[in-house]
Amino acid sequence: MAMGRHGRFAVQGSGPDAAAPATSALPSKSKRASDGLDDQCRDAGAGRMTTIPPLAGPMAPHATGVEVVRSPDLLAADVRAFLDDAETRCVEFGLAWFSNLAATVYPGSDELRFYVLRRHGAVLAVLPLRAERARLGWTLHAFGNFYTTQFEPLFAPRCCAADLVPLMAAMQSDFPGLSALRLAPMDPTGQPFQLVIEAMRLAGWRPFDFFCFGNWYQPVDGSWIAYLAQRSGTLRSTIKRMTKKFGGDGGTLEIVTGSADVARAIDAYNLVYASSWKQAEPYPEFMPGLARTCAGNGSLRLGLAWLNGKPIAAQLWIVAHGRAEIYKVAYDEGFKAYAPGTLLTALLMEHAIEVDKVIEVDYLIGDDPYKKTWMSHRRERWGIIAYNPRSVGGLAGWAREVLGRRVKALRARLKAVSAPA
């Protein structure tokens, strides 16, 4: 059993002999609140075991317990395997991602949690979270920050909404006065999104969904030549002209993929980033840690543009399980005339299509206009905020949420009425 905030403990679910609680009258399906928030998403030891009473509400008859683990380093082998399987859907669902995030963004934090739901000993769900304390109580957030492009509670195929109610008991026992749960950014079309909303309703919480950001991506079903033929004539012309100019002036491009060259590549990346228009990284060890992790497992594609020995552009792509994710891009504005970012994107795109044989390329966060130059499809990432009406902070948050949405809807109606015909 793993370490919780107050020692090792487990939450016992209802068994076959437990009295059946009253069924909640709340609807089981969520209704999208499309006028939602527009904020962007963004010690192991011999402790004691405590049995925490389950929350009132319907629960599955064999939900046997919840383990609460403070660090990815303390996860049991079967939980690690569960995360490894989830990583095949998205690298940010895997153990390696969480380990780097914990080590470089939240080192030594006592507020990180992995809630592990088991049934008959088998892992049924894993919910990675982090806690923040506010004046009126605790809020639990998705274990991530602005580096996170997609989050997902991890559920076994057989998991249903009622199974997840014991997780709420574990959270509330772990953080007395828990007022809210915020999970973002998520795929609103995925089963986990709907499952969480249904579970919140069953537990008596008040969930709302909200928009995070647009996500541009490109399905791949052909060759690089076919892909390029579908892009604009302006882009094709730029690639052709700048390739000749850049090469003629001593420029070279390279892709670093392995551990042998990763230290040199990280140094070059840092030099480019410092010379770019971007603000300094608030957690400077995160990107080097990610690059080393990806180099170790073979998913790193770190593109570098060099001009007479000086790095002038860098892009970090992650390629795994048939997908290429464009995670970080930067260039030295002093060399903008060479379009080094465009040349690197073209090189990495060709490599992803022809060598890695990916089926999708993903530009991740945001609706930046340049992304439409390279991508043809758009989808959205949404989040869930749920309030616990049994707590002072949750009740206040729920009231603010309802009032804020009503005011926003009213303003939208007034604007529509006052708009010229």
C-alpha cells in the first residue's frame, strides 16, 4: 500500500454485503457548457493504514480500494505498466512524462498524488493530481502545468462512472475541506471526459466544462511529396528558395535522435532559445530533462539549423507510437531572413513521414496562424471544473461559476440584439 498525505492508507469500497446506497437523481450525462471559462490550459516509509468511509452515492459492488501515492518513483510495478500502456495513446500519459515533470517542476513537493483504484487487486484507474491550497480550501488539479498539452485520467476498459466514486472519498480524506477538482486540457470527445463528469455528478459534485485551446494536426496517409503538393505554392517556393540561399551561405540542418549527441543538442537548443523572442523558461531543467528522456527511449527528434557553426533555430519533436508532436520551436530573430524555422519544419516533417512513417503530426497548443500553413485539421481541448457543495470553498466556487456563466450568456445576448442587422 502506498504513502498518502497522512501516511499509508486505503479507501475501502462497497463489497457484496454492503448496504446499497440511495441512487442519485442527478442526470448521468453531461451537457456541454459551451459558454464556459476561456482561461487557457494552463516519502515512502512504514506509515499507518487508515480505512476511509466511502462517500454516499452509488458505487460498484466490487470496488475494493484506493491507494494514494505521493511520487511517480513509488508507484507499484503494475501501476507503472498501466501508465506504460497509456503512453501508447499519448506520451504525456506515461510514467516517463510524469517523472520528468515531478523532478524538474515540482521537486520535493508534498502535494503530488497518484490515486490508484483497484478491484480484486487489479488496477482499474489511475488519477494523477496535484494540490493547491486556497483561502477557502484545497483544489486538486491535473498533474501538469503549462507544459502539458493533453491530460487524461487513466481508466481500464471495464471502468464505469460508479467505480470512480471511491476516488472522491480518497481525495476528500486526503485533503479535508477539498473544494474543487480541475482537470485540463482534455479531449472532450473521449470517454474519460464523459466518465469524469458522470462520476462527479454521482458523487454529488457540480461539474462544468470549459474551452482550453484549439489544436491543429495533420493526418498522414501518403508520401512527403504528396503532403507537400497539398501545401500552398508560397510555402513550397519559400522552402525551395531558402534551401538554396541557406546552403549557399554555409548553413546546415541536422536531426539529433540519440543519447550520444543529446548534451550537445541541448546546449545548442538553449542558445537558440535565449536568442529568440520567447521568454526565459521558468523551469529551465524541464526541457533538457524531456530531451534526455526522449533520447533514451528513441522518441527524440531535435532539429537544429546551423549557420557557420552557430545554432540559429531549434525544434523539439517527439515521435512515438505513430504520432509526431511538435513540442517546442524557436529561432534567432537575427537570422529570420533565412526562414530557418520553415526549413527545419520541412526537414522534420519529411523525416516523420518518410522515415518514422507516422500517421499523424500534431502542432499541440494554440490557433497560431502559421500552423494552418502546415496542418489541415483542427480539434479542441476542453477542461472540467467540479465543485464540492459540501464545503465552504466549493459552495462559493459553484455560486461564482453559475453567476459568471449567466452574466456571460446575458452579455452575449445583449451584444447580439444590439448588433446592426
